[in-house]
Amino acid sequence: MLVKQLGQDWSYWSSSLAKLIMCVDQNLGRLIILSCNSGISCHSLWTLSFCGTRQFHVVNTDKNWVDAQKYCRENFTDLATIESQEEMNIVKAALKGMTGDFWIGLKEIPGQTKVAKGTCVWMWSDGSIFSYTSWSSGQPDNNAGDNCVTAKSDFGFSWNDLRCYWTKNFVCYKGE
């Protein structure tokens, strides 16, 4: 991908740019990149990416949760792990204009002792600690074995638990 840093020429994206803020003008499709410690923030009409090492990728191929996880692990790092509102905003920006449910890496793990919500125990696909949440109202409901989690467009991409065997598009991440 070609990118343009403020005051510099166009160049190809590289991992050395991973700790920069990417601002995308949703109306004009322009992209600017700012240093995380520049003190400058994205204009309110622009979408903020984030200063971090994780990149999110939407895969528009229907797969069940297990096959989506396998695909992400083979082609990226894993299904999306979302650890903050900032990362959730990035996922929402990546999904903007799309409809449906998108698998993320959160799954109920029976018999585990990770962080619990109600009677369900949830864990990220990459094994990281589950602390940040973005559940839809009334979720998780663990209705009839809903053990895997999607970001659902009907609910502003907040989270909904579903049966893992259903096929959905999904979000992977690459990085740490």
C-alpha cells in the first residue's frame, strides 16, 4: 500500500511505520500518517487507526469459527483479538459499510478458569487475557450453545455470541 507521511513523499507501507497514526478521510479517500508523539491528532472527520503493532484484516469468505481461526493462523497471526476501545474503533472502521456478522477471536471455553461473564467463560483465540468487552445489549446469552463471538453490523459491530458452526466472514489480525 502506498502511504504519505505529513511533509514527506509517497512511499510503500513498511513495518517501520507500524507505530504511527493513520488518518483516513472517509469522503475523499486520502490518508495521512502522523507520529504517535507528534501531539497532532486526526481531524474529527477522519478515521483514526492507532499507534500499535496490530493490523486488522477483514476476510470476505464465509467460514465457520474453527476454519476462520485456521485461515487466520495460516495467513496472518490469528482471529481478531480486541483489547481496547481504540482497537474496537479500528475494527469498526475496517468494517464500515459492510453488513452481517464477522467472527472475531473470542470463544467460550468450557472448563477453563479465565475471566467469566455470567456463567460463561470466555477466552481469546490467541490465549490472551479477556478484559475489554463490547457486548451487544443482552449478550452474551449463550442461547442454544452460542459459544463463538461475532461483531454484528446490526448492532454497530458490538459483539454477539453465535453457534460456532455457522459460516460468516471474519476479521484476522497480524502483529503482536
